[in-house]
Amino acid sequence: MDTTEILVTIGGIGLIALTLWYFFGEREKVAATVSEGGVQEINVTVKGGYSPDVIVVKENQPVRLNFFRDETASCSETVVFGDFGIARDLPAFKTTPLEFTPDKAGEFNFVCGMNMLRGKLIVEPN
């Protein structure tokens, strides 16, 4: 192998590692804040994905997720919490509150209607 082949191989390995980290690496968890009424609340921006995409809440306490859809892409028109039987339409450039009370602890995925955008709701025991 000459120097060029070695550099290309190292660059390729580096790009593979970066791709794996981006898609499968640990995401930053964001805990919901508790309002005066005892509701756990967090704002989520929808634009090519969910931000934040890992949300931490407590079990058996009401949750309000305020989804602001900052785009018109058809993929992000709906958010689905399959484990809780919730699907909600998200109008473009508006905030849509989604309220529910998680009755079980664990990690639950939420996705767009096309199952391309993904997030995780972590429900911790009370």
C-alpha cells in the first residue's frame, strides 16, 4: 500500500466511526420541568427531527409536550406514541400541546407518521 491508499483507508474508517456515533451514540437527556399545577412540561421543536429527542419524565404525573413544528415536510405532520395509543397531527409553524399521564415506567419511542423521525420518552418510577 502506498501513502494515498493508507490515507483513504484511514479516512474511510473515520467516516464510518463518525456515522455510527451520530446514529447510535448516546443522546443528551432533557428532563421536563414541573409547573405550578404539577404538570411536567417540555417544549419540543420538530425540524428534520425532534429537539430534544430524549425526554425524561416521572411516572403517574401529568405530562405536557409542546410540539412546535418548524417546517412543512410531510414526514413530520404527525407524532405517534404507540405504547400510549397516541397519535397527534402537528400543523406547520404552530405549537401543539400533547397531554397524557404515563402510567408505566420504562423507555418508549415516539416517531413521525412515516416512522423516520425518532425520539425517546424515558419514564422514571416515582
